[in-house]
Amino acid sequence: QYVESGGGMVQPGGSLRLSCTTSGFIFSIFDMSWVRQAPGKGPEWVSTIDTSGDVTRYADFVKGRFTISSDNAKNTLYLQMNSLKPDDTALYYCARVEGYSGTSPRHDYWGQGTQVTVSS
């Protein structure tokens, strides 16, 4: 089970911190990702963190603005989002990585999503 929270409406330039608390599997042995889906568009990978928390990757459109982190003791994934733009408006999902196709993560389980709306 995945419970995402922290979404909301924010003005451009603002910040939000998303959380995804998981249960039902051993969180510490899986890489985890954030994926987003804007209205009328397909899913878009945002960021992935490895099991150690030391290796992180980001899509170019969020580099320098978003930070992914995790707390294995709390089975929780985070996404700190700064300098938000209207184009960041989307439903944000946490997702478990089942493997990689090259450098692209494949995901097997997703949360229900938390809505982020950036608007003035």
C-alpha cells in the first residue's frame, strides 16, 4: 500500500513537499521513483532514488529544483519541489522500481497519486 500526501495548490515559484508512506513490502530493498501525469498526457518519469539513498537521478525538466529522498526506517519516499512552474501541474505518483531497461526504470506498483497545481 502506498499513501501519498503533500500535494496542493501553490503559486509559481512556490514549494511543496510530497510524501509517500508505504507498507506491505520491504521498502529498503527497492529503488523508488516519482512519476507524474498531467491532464491529457501520458505518465512522465520525474526522479528515482536507489536503495541506499545515495544515488539519485532526475528528469532534465526538474534538475536543480526537485530533490528526492527516502527514509528506510519510516518506509517513506519524499519529493521536495522548489521553484514550481505551471508546467509542473500534474498528479504525482510514487512507484516501485521492478527493474531497468537501460537506464529507464520500469515500475510495478504505483500509489493513488497526489495532485499538484501551480497557478497564480
